[in-house]
Amino acid sequence: MSHRDELIDKYAAELAEKCGVTADRDLLTRVVVGLGPAVYNRDASVVAGDDPREIEYIKKHFLIDKLGLTDGPDLDAAIDKAIDRYGRENRHKYRAVIYYLLTRHFGRDAAYP
């Protein structure tokens, strides 16, 4: 099993255990591939949910640039909801899990062909 497959298994388990979501493995795999080398970097692979700069980064670079959404308060609300669902007290919020939740929230699976 490749390292990437191990990470996908870990993220699927996180979605199930911490978010109550059964992952679409195909979409989760595409999200992980889309993150590229960031999933292998300890700092880049996690999200600091209480850091305003991190929230702005997710909004601009993921929701607007990647998913093609228009800026507005609904983007901030969706990020907040994803972080709440994952657990604010959870210190290790994996970027792939947050991005998967947001992709599903906005119904933008097609952003990952």
C-alpha cells in the first residue's frame, strides 16, 4: 500500500469517526491528489481553525480559486460549519478532510475531474 493510500485511509477514518461522514473514496482520493505534496508536509497537511489567516487562505485559494465560488458571508459560514463538524477542540484538523467537507457542502465534486 502506498503512502498516499495510507493517508486516504486515515482521512476516511477521520471523516467517519469525527465528522460522522462516510467518505466517497473516489472524491476523497481526488481531493488528496489535488493537494499534491501538501498532504506529506506536517504543517501544510493540517488546518489551524482558529487562525484568521488560515481561514482567509481556505476561502481565497480553495473556495474561490479551486471551487469557483463567489466571495461572500456564506463562504465564512461554511468554513466555520466544517470546523465545528470536525471539532474545534481537535488539534489536528487535516486539510484534506476540511476540503472534502467543503466540496460536499457546496456540491462542487466536479471541481475534481
